[in-house]
Amino acid sequence: MDQDESAADQRAIVLALDGETHTLGNTLRDVMWSHPHIELASYTQEHPSVNEIILRCQTNAAIPAEQGVVEALHITKAILSHMGDTMAEAAKRWEEQHGGGGDGGQRRQQRQQRQGDGAAAMNEDS
Amino acid sequence: MGRTKKAAQPQAAKGAAAAAADVGPSTSYDATLPDNLEVARTRVVCGTDMNLHTTSTIAASQWGSLGVDASFDMDRFRRGFSIDIKRYEGDDMEFEMKGVSCAVANSLRRIMISETPTMAIEHVYIVNNTSVIQDEVLSHRLGLVPLKVDPRLFQYKAKEDAPSEQNTIVLKLKVECRRLPSGAMENDKVYSRDLVWLPEGSEMPDETSCRFASSQAALVSGGVRPVHDDILIAKLRPGQAIELECHCIKGVGDMHAKWSPVATTWYRLMPEVVLLQKTRGQIAEELAEQLPGLLQLSGSGDKAKVVVGDVRKHDKLLEKVRRLSGEERYAPYIQLRKIKDRFIFTIESAGAWRPHELFQYAVEVMMSKCDKVLEGLQAFPQRSF
């Protein structure tokens, strides 16, 4: 980074993220607003035909704007990681409580076909 | 309910705030928000002509003047976040997710629909098609047949890549309709169960330039077949035949909807019906009559009281609550609200993925998006607050 840049220049940053859409933009913007040192966060897709978003971040003097974006990304990852773990636990809890009731529709269909064929109904459930 | 909170001691208020804050979005409080702001923070108020407080993005310093710090707090988030699966039957899953913002829920929904891969028929090599279904129509229909195979076992195939056992699945369809000696017709309907998997690869490698170095039988343990056996692909009359070879590749919903792993996935906000003040007597009886089950009446005449029952069980009455809340007579008593950080999330998988694995994969995709952006930025410490 340019050493002569004044602290004021570092308080704002504009990023162009190629290949990104509202999927990342809106969540990142939402998380950025909850950062205590970020004064402004916004994103826009300038034109729907161009697959790119422009992200703006402005911070108070405590940290440079780039750091604000980086921290917001880490927070987003932490949130997501916890969500993934929680879903895994919830699915495991469900399987334990309902004895593998979440099998694929195909197996249910196979079982129905077998029973429909008049074959002896077999309990295949784990 | 909230009227007495303001007069309470700071300790009690903090306790009440802590209890309330565990219910609402993740924020930290030194002081408590007044009731009206708490409603604005956590609830969408549904009116007859417009909804209020629909945004859920909160700036960290938004209520700084009130002494309230709304910045992100990881511990509070962990405590407030939960997923509770309500229904999980085969390919359909419905769960309640609490404690996360709408933006994240929407991002995961978008990823599940358009950025999670599956395998689908892409190239159809037609040897013979004497049916009345045109080649391109038949091919289009074949592309939309969902396949029960884990796409993570395969690699993407770029246009310039050669088809191989790593990136292509070959299916064959060969059906001829004929009239049996008994007079009955055989094969007059072509179903998805007539698609046969060829683990050894293409049977016409010179035309398709698809040569497998080894069999896929070991790679795909369960075999490859359509999710549903009974999808009608074409109808034939005696003498008509279809003989073709389908090559399936990995893709995402963004490219073509045939690759979308979900029939669809959606969420809605958890509704809430609130009695704005003590509802007694005739008003109570009238409301209970209008909203049977949702409002539970006890007592009668002047002593009649109503209490709000289970909102999820009486879904169909919620829009009626919205309408009644706009009527002059009932407006002071009843209100429909939505809780901004509670979602009733439904994932209907098309069959290739298990719904909860879809959600977990979407989380991974979102995290890799964050990583991609982090690569281009300087490294900083993870938290400065």
C-alpha cells in the first residue's frame, strides 16, 4: 500500500467483485452494518447483464475500510460455519428420534413396488 | 405484557432484556430498547395496505443515542441460533430456523436453487427416432429427468474436455413398440425406467468420442437411475422406435434449470398474532367467532376472555387476522406480525441430494465465496472489537 496515503483515504474502499451477485452482496452488506467500526456499507449490481457487484465500505477512524471488509467476511464465515454444524446436529437428532425416517424417496418407491408385486414385505429400515 | 418493563429496576430490565434478546436477533444491550423500538427491531407489522418495519439490517451504532450497542456478538448469536426440524419425509424437509438474518437465509436459498450441482442429460445421440415426438423435444424432456446420483463423485466437463468416466454418465434408451400376437400392445409408453445405465461407457465411441478408461461400476456403488421410474417420456405406436444414447454431465441451476437440485426451496417468516390490549366481553366473543381455534375463548358475556392459540396450526386464518386488523372495530385489539429472524424453511429436493446435505453444501459454497474475496484482500486480524 502507498505509504503516503493519509489515514482519511484508508477510511473508504470500493471493491468490484466479479462473478458475484446478490447472493454474496446482500449478506456481506448486512454483516458489515453490524460491525461497530463500519459507518457505511453498500453493494449494487450496476446492470443485471454484467455479473459483477460493486461493494462500498466506509469506516470510522478506528480501522481502515479494507480491514472492515475483511473482518466482516470472517464474521460471515463464522456465522455460516455455526449454521452448518447446527444443521448437521439437527439432522442427526432427527435420525435418532425417527429411526432413519429420512430415507430417499426412491427407496420408498422401491419398497412400494416390491409390496405391490405381492412379494413378502421386508423391513429394510436401518 | 410489555407495559410494566419500563418501570422495572435496571437489573430486572436487563434480565428481561436478556430474555427478550435471546428471542430476537443477535445484538448486545447495555440498556434496553423501549417497547416500540423492540417491536420495530424484531417484528414486521402486517397491515392491510402496507407492512411496517420490513428491513432487518441494523447498524451497530443505530441506537447509540439510547445507550444500546447493536454490534455483532458471536456468543449471543450462538445462543440465539437454532434449527429445529419439524418434518423430514424422504426428499422433503421443513425446519424452523431461528436467530439469523433474512439476508443469510436468502443467500442460502439462492445457492441451493442455482449453485448446487447435479447430473443431468446434456447430449443426446439419436440413432433412431420414428416416434411423433421431435428429436429436440425428446431431448429436452430427457434433460429434465432428475437422476439419482451423487454429483460430488464427478467432475465438471468443460466444452473442450473429452468425455470420460470422471465427468460423464452414459444412459441408453432403446424401445420399440409392437403389437403382440394376443392383440395387446407392448411398449406403447416410454417411461424413465426404460433408461438403462451403461457403466462401461458409450456403445458408439467413434460417433460420440466418449471412451471410458475403466468401468464406473465401482465409482457409483448404487448404480445410476432416474429418481422416478414413472416419468412418461414419449408415446409410441406399433412400428415406432426410439434408440438413443444420453450423456449426462455435471452442472448448476444457473446454467439450466434441469440442473437445479431442488423442486424448490423457500422460507417464510414465522407469523405471530398479538392482542394489543386486554380483550374482554363482546369484542372477545366476536373475535373468537371470527377466528375459531386461533383465538381460544374462555368464559362468556362480560367475563369472556380470549387467548391466542397455536399460530402454525391455524395458518389459513392469518390473512383474516390481517384483514380484521384493518377494520375500525378490531384494529385496537388484534395485529398480525411476522418475526424477522425466525424462518419456516422448506427444502424439497428433486432426489439427487438429501435436503439437509443440500443446506450444508450451500453453507460451504457461501463460505468459499467469502474465501475468494478474502484472497484478493490484505490479511488483517480477524476481530478488532
